[in-house]
Amino acid sequence: MAKYKYLVVIEQAQGNLSAYVPDVDGCVTTGQTIDEVLHNMQEALSLHLEGMLEDGDPIPPAIHIAANFVEVDV
């Protein structure tokens, strides 16, 4: 069993949070809190990648990273 680590982007949606993995097309989830979204994404990503393997599709490389916030004056 291989381990994979991907960037998860979380956005505020209407009434909840929405998350996606930029490196894995179609892998999205929602939740009420950041912890819930991350838990849901772990499950969604695991199922998504297992499905890709079953279909014979290659697992996409993790190419996106997050450094930190940048503050600017405009």
C-alpha cells in the first residue's frame, strides 16, 4: 500500500465549506468545519484513488504546494 500526500484547497461556500484537490480532477467534498472537511477529503480521496487504480488509471503526481499567505498593501 502506497502513501500519497496532496494539497487540499478549502473554500467558504454558502452555509458550509467546500474542498478540492487541484492535482486530482473530480475529487471534492464539503463539511461544516475544517476538521470535518479534511476528514471527508481523506475518505473521498482514498476512494477516488482506489477507483483510479481499479480502472488502471495512473495516480496523478502531487505538483501543487501551498507556501503561506502573502499580505500586500494596495
